[in-house]
Amino acid sequence: MRPQRWNETVAQSPVAVSFFRIHTRPAFPLLRAYITIFSVRVGRLPEKYVGRISVAVVRGLTYLKDEIKILHRDVKPSNMLVNSNGEIKLCDFGVSGMLIDSMANSFVGTRSYMAPERLTGSHYSIQSDIWSFGLSLVELLVGRYPVPALTKTDFAVMFNVPESQIELADGRPDVPPYQASNNPAAMAIFEMLDYIVNEPPPTLPKNLFSKEVIDFVSKCLRKLPSERANLKSLSTDDFFQMYADKDDGGEFAKFVTETIPKVPA
């Protein structure tokens, strides 16, 4: 598919916009209308808003895969856009690749969001995008990049609850602090990538999040691609169904308009 035709096709999607079209002259109003989810966040996002984002991203990835045969390959919160109407879209397809039998080989995308199989040089598939999606959801829910994994102490401080009340969903008694500091900024990139490959994936506490979102995220963050959820199973998941086509009466749009920074015209 030629680039101009590809961008025209992407632009027709209600859930995906192309990086190229956003930066062409006719699209300047679109660029002003949509901002990154990062700009909306104040700390962590409420679970109900993460639910809306999840529905939009799953639908966007499905559209890219089924309609124009591409993988996104750079799924992360800063590539999720929202406007003042509460409409959510995926953007930045500069590293996207055409699907060849659902597999791709090139080593692209933001490495800190890459799936373990990509970091070890294995083939790229839609399952790799789903890992990145799951990691992004945890980040939106807790308010920070979740590698290294948050400890019970971290959760207790973030949510202002006693540490004794924190019960990690995967059954671990706790997550050992990484080199006495659970700060992603303190890790060298190779240490972070090694952590993603060799340590258990991030998890959420049972008493702070719903069973539905915990299960949804867990299905996205299975270390083995063969055990990870696919787009079809995510679209029928209980958490997805809770927010699919749900009319919140403009609540999310109001949240966005009250939270977004004032950008000069």
C-alpha cells in the first residue's frame, strides 16, 4: 500500500490517526484538537477512564491489523490521544510495519515498552503490541512507568493505605526493591530491559483495583506470547465489555476539558 493511500485509509478510522496526516498543513486543526493522554493525567487515572481508553486502543489496534494489515509497534501512553469531546485515538505510526503472515522482524519502537520476546530478538506479532498496551494500562492506573515493579510500600504510599492491606494479585508476598531503589530513572536502559525479560511482569493489588481490570491487564502481560491475550479475546473480556459503547453522559469529556493544559491558539 502506498504511503498516501495508507494514510488516507488510517484517517478514515474513528480510533486511529496517522502521524503523517497530523503534521500536514490541512490537519493543523486536528493537531490542536488532540493531545496526548499524558497531558490529561494528574498522577494516576481513575479506572473508569482507563476502561474507556482500553476500548479505544483495542479497537484501534484491531482496525490497523484487520483493515490495513499493519502493527502499531510503538504502543505507549504518549501515543494515545484524546480531545475535549473525550474521543480517544492512537497516533504516531512512524514505526508501523505491514503484516506478513502476522509477523514482522524489525527491531523498532520504544524499547522500554517492548515485549520480552522482542528484547530477546524473537519475531514480532500482534501479541507484542498487546504487551505494550498492558504495560501502558498499568502506567496509567498507578501514575508511573511500572518497571521495576512497584512494591507494597510503593502502593501504600501512592494510595495512602496501610501496607498491611496491600495484597498483590499474582500472589507474591512482595516485590523485592530493585537495588534498594524502585525508581525507573535510577536504572540504566540495559538494566531495565534485562528486568523486563527476566523478572515477573507488573501486577496490581487486589484491594485497590477491580478484579476485571486486574484480570485484563494480567492477560496482556503474560511473558510467553502464546499465553498472552489476543485482540479478539480482549474485545470479549469482562473489563472491555464494561466500557464498550458505554455512555457516561459526557463525564470523561468534562474530566478532559477540566484537566488539559491551556494551549495558546
